[in-house]
Amino acid sequence: MGSAEKKGPTKNYLIIPVANRAALFQDESSIQIRRVDSLPPPILNDFVQHRRPVIIISKNQRHTGILVRSIGETLELDIKSHPLLSRDDNILIIFDHPKLRPFRVMQTQFVRKSFNWFMFESRDPRLDYRYGFHSNIEVNLFPIPGTVLEYLISHRLVILREIVVDQETADNSFCGCFDYLVPHDNLPEPDSGTFAVHPVHDEIVGQKPTQATLKNMSLGGIGLLVAAAAMPDPIRKAFFFELNLTLGEARLNIGLKVIGVVRHSKPGQDGMIELNVTWIRRISDDIIGGKLKLIAEA
């Protein structure tokens, strides 16, 4: 009996909407907060007493609301647009104020609704477990210019994510996620899997990368150490992050080249900078997540 035919990796494609996530691309990194009362009192007074609107982002839809009250890690908002919310949603509440830079962000979950009032509860911003790795893993950073981010927000470009899932019969177990900058009229044709990237995509990933060392990683983001001398000042907001994770004995190989947004940076030891990055879209494939766990624990 002949051997079974080995199948190549299967590929799925996901279009990542950006226009309603414009807050991620602000020039200054946001600061995550767990309690509204961590805002400076005069700023908090503007939101409560002077009814300055907050921004609510859920399911890539943008709403505005008025802060009615907050107690500890819960808050109530008056939202006239009546969004459809569920407890499973990760809802961002953004406190943007001209005297508050960087702006503050709460990650929350919906609790209940009463008329126009919506109650939210603060959620730990690290929704996913972060894995550490025993060996030094190199990460390549390709900075994305601000003009390209404007193209994404204005729909002139689309982020297309290619999700590669391995077959059990493959010699080397491989999976990965790869983001591409694509014009609207060059998205993959059904069943063909062929598409054309925008010329700016090749310009970005064709430049000499900045090299960093992987600190930790989750399905939602990555932590890095990078030499301060190698980073532009000010630090760019968004990058392509390229890395490969392998585990030889199990013949596992995860490839990633995905867009991430720098949410926080701080000086580290020995002239290094620590970067905390959120992927523009969480890596949610179960196969990739399971293999990431195996590689981290090896």
C-alpha cells in the first residue's frame, strides 16, 4: 500500500477592521487604569460634573457616553445609542482629555442595563496568559509610518491576516499568522488564495529591521527588550513584528509577522527599553495557542 499523500498547510484569511480602532493609533501610548478614581480630581470632575463624554468601543463600533457614577472598579454610563452588549465582549472605555496625556483606557465587561444606564466592571487588561521562554528569541521590528496608519483608518488600506494551519501529515508541523497591507480591490478571490499587497507593504518589510529580544508573549500581545539606541525617538506607535518559534524534538514551528501597537514603554537595565505591545487583532487560533504553550514549557 502506498503512503498517504502529504497535504500542504491550509490557509484562511481574515480582514481586520481598523477605522473604529483609531484610538489605538494615537501618537502617545495610552495608560491602562482599573479604577476611574485614579484620574486626577480636576479631570474626573470634568467627566462627572461637566458631563464630558467618554468613548466606548465594542465590536469595532464607537459610541459615546456620560459617566454617571463610579464605585471602585465599576462604573455606570448614560449611552443614548443603546449598543447591543454582552458579558463576553471586551469593551474599551477611553477617557480622552486635552489635559490628560497619555489618555487613559479601561478594559471592561458589561454587567447590566437599566434604561439608558449601562453598568461596566473593570477587567484585567491582560486577558491572556503570558508565556516566558527559556532561550533568547530574536524579534524583528519594522516601523509603520504614521501616514500608513492614516490610510488604514480612512479605509484606503486593509489589513489582511493570513492564518496558516498545518496538517497532521506534514513533515514539519507548522502554523502561523501573517498580516499584509492590501488595497480594497486586491483581496483574495474565493478559493484562489491569491492577492496583491500594496507597494507600501513591501517598502516597510523590506527595510532593515530593528532587532529585539522576546521577553514574553500571549495570544493578545508581546513583551520585548530592545536597545534604546536602536529605537527612534519618539518611539513609533505601530510595527510589524516578525519572529519564529521552534521546538525541534516535536518538530513544531510557529511563524508570525503581525502588526502590533506599542501600548507602553519604559527604561530597562543596561540601556534597554521594555516594550509592551498589543496585536492589532488577537491571535485566536486554537492550534497556534496550543503550540505556543508547548514551546514555552519546553
